[in-house]
Amino acid sequence: MANDPYSNALSFLSEIEKYLRPEYKKYLSRLTKPQNIHKGKIKVKMDDGKQKEFVAFRSQHSDALGPFKGGIRFHQNVTESEVKALSLWMSIKCSVAGIPLGGGKGGIIVDPKKLSPLELERLSRAYAKFIAPIIGEKKDVPAPDVNTTPQIMAWMLDEYEKIIGYKAPGTFTGKPLALGGSKGRTKATGYGGVLALKYLLDQLKKEKKAKWVEKPVSQMSIAVQGFGNVGYYFAQIASDAGFKIVAASDSRSGIYVKDGLDPKATLVCKKGKGTIDGCYCVDGQCSIHKGKKISNEELLELPVDILVPGALESVITEKNANKIKAKVIVEMANGPTTPEADEILTKKGVYIIPDVYANSGGVSVSYFEWAQNLSGYYWSEEMVDERLAQLMRSSFLHIWKRYISLSKEFKNGISLRLAAYLLAVERILEAEKLRRP
């Protein structure tokens, strides 16, 4: 089953086995299946008075490092295999980030666009009832994902607290601020990506790995594919830090602005027009004379220093990998680079900051939200930003250390992705070894 999400997700475990430290190899099979998979049908009263059934899932992959953690998605293409795969990736992502949480994922097979607001609320509450026996602040902590929002988390938390009979705000993250959400959450994924980029550039400069990193950041060009929440905040925060954002795109098309675009003005223009096309904005002013239209495919092949695929998976493939001119790729989307492309780019000497680390700012601030809920003490946005920077810095240094030691031992084909995967898996297996030798 080549297109089976869970089979695809498992393939990386067999690929990294030869690099694992010997004491962990016998525990690797424990990661090949979730600890628990919950599947059922939930009934929801529709606006016409009829009952409708929806298939719902919750996969709990590993709690070796801490309570299961992961989002809930509402989508018509949700499958059991998909939620199992995503729960495995959450185990890896939390471990890479160095936070005391495991991996989980949930979903409902539904097209939420076809539901009224009341039907959406009833569906959300029904799902909370479905998972209530298996979640909790110290057991499993769900969050928003595809087509789920802070409002949906609010409904689920309210329903869950009615069932258990007491307040437990740490059971869900991604909540509205008024219900115990965390400041700094909206920008967290994009901000974390910029931090990851800065840490890599600092390390390359420190170790004199490449001459181009010696130039000032104002001369470093960035192309960002995807201008949703993640892409916008990455572009804005990178621009504020002095980087030159020369290209951006949405699902329809892209823009190239040689002098460097203004992310804030570009977002205002995009919201007004409904598309990024024609939003050639520099220093707050937009003009059709300041840039040109490009395709999403052309954006990937621009002569930039840094490429940020922040929208879709599998956009960098063996077909276009050799045409990519960027020296660093920051994977803000999940799985934007295929394994074949990864191999080509690694041989070319391109540094790829892997998705499991690059976009872990979001789950890290979810962890902060959970910690704040458990303690009842809430942080300022400055404190959230500061602690995220510390956490991402620590994670980077651990990945880099593993990368350097692997490079010395195996010479060829070593990437930051492999180092991150090994670091994550070995942390989980160390906990497994201690818990269940």
C-alpha cells in the first residue's frame, strides 16, 4: 500500500535502525503501533431534527515521555491510517522539542463546511463525550488541527468539564485566552521557524561551514511558499529581524518583489483582493510596477538563499530538487520534501531544517499553555517568547551535536533530519527502556 499514510510513516523507523545506538534497537518495535486506537460512531442531531452518524477516531501512539498530545481534525478524508500516522509524528515532534508529552491525534470524517454553526457545536460536544473516558490533563491533551478552532476547543472543554464535574482547563490546548489559552500562540509556529533558521545560520557562521553566511541578514533573500498563518508570521518576523523577503505565494499564485516585500502591507492587500496576485508591496506602498507574478513552482526554484515551503506536502520532489538554488530550506509545512528529493539536496550540500523541528513552535507553546493551566499561573507574551527561544535553542543544539557525531561516524548521507529523528526516537526509547525493560 504505497499511499497508506501509516505504512509511509513507519518506513522511516526501518531506515534509521542502522544508525540507532545498540541499546535501543530491541525497543524499536514498540513504536510501530499505537498504544491505543479508539474508533466509533457518534450521533448528532441535525437542524432538520434527524440523527446523523459520524465516524470518529482518537489514536494514542506513545505516552513514554508524558501524556498523549495532538490535534483533532474535522475533514471528509480523515482515515484511521492517517490519524495513526499523525499520532506517530506527534510523538516524534514532542520528543524533538524536548517537551514532556507523547503523541496523539484525533479526527472525524465530516465536511464541516456543510454544517450549520449549531450542528458544528453539537458535533464538537458529541466528540468530547466520545473521548471523555480516555483524555485528561495527565492522560491525553487534544488541540485544534485542520478545520478546528479555539471556539471548538471551548465547546469540547465545556462538555468535558460537565461530564467530570470539575474544572480541568489543561485537558485541551489552543483555547481562547478567556478560557486559559496562552498568549503568543497565534504566531508561535512562524516565530519558532525563524528562531530555527537563526540558530542554524549562527552555527554555520561559528563553524565556518559556508562563506555566504558571513554576509549581513539584510542581504539574505527568502522565498516563502504559503501565506496563511504560518507563512505570514514567518515572513513578518523574519522581515522584522532584517531578512529580505523577495517572494511569497498563496494556493493560486505567487509574487516576486526584487527589493523585498512588506509582509504586513502584502497581507492587507491579499485580504482585500482575496488573492496575493498583484500585491507587490514595499515599505507600506503597493504598486503593480514593484514586482511580478510567478507560479508556486517557479517560487521554489528562485535564486534565493533561504526557501520556506510553508503550505503543502511533497512540493519538493526528485523532479525539481536539482533546480532548487536555495542553500537552506526551512520546512514550515509538514512533509514538503520527498525522501528522493531529500537525498538529492543533501548530496548538493543544502541544509534542510526538518519539519519536526522547524514547525515545533506551535506544539511547544501548546505545552506552555498546558503548564500554565496546571499551575494556574499565566505568563506574559514576552515570557512565552523568551521561553520558546530557550526551548528551540536547546533542541537545535542537541540536533546539531547528533548531526556532527553522525557525520564523523558515517561520512555520507547524513542530514539534520536524520539527526532529529534519531534524537527523538532515542529519547522515547530511553523512557521505554526505563519504564518497561
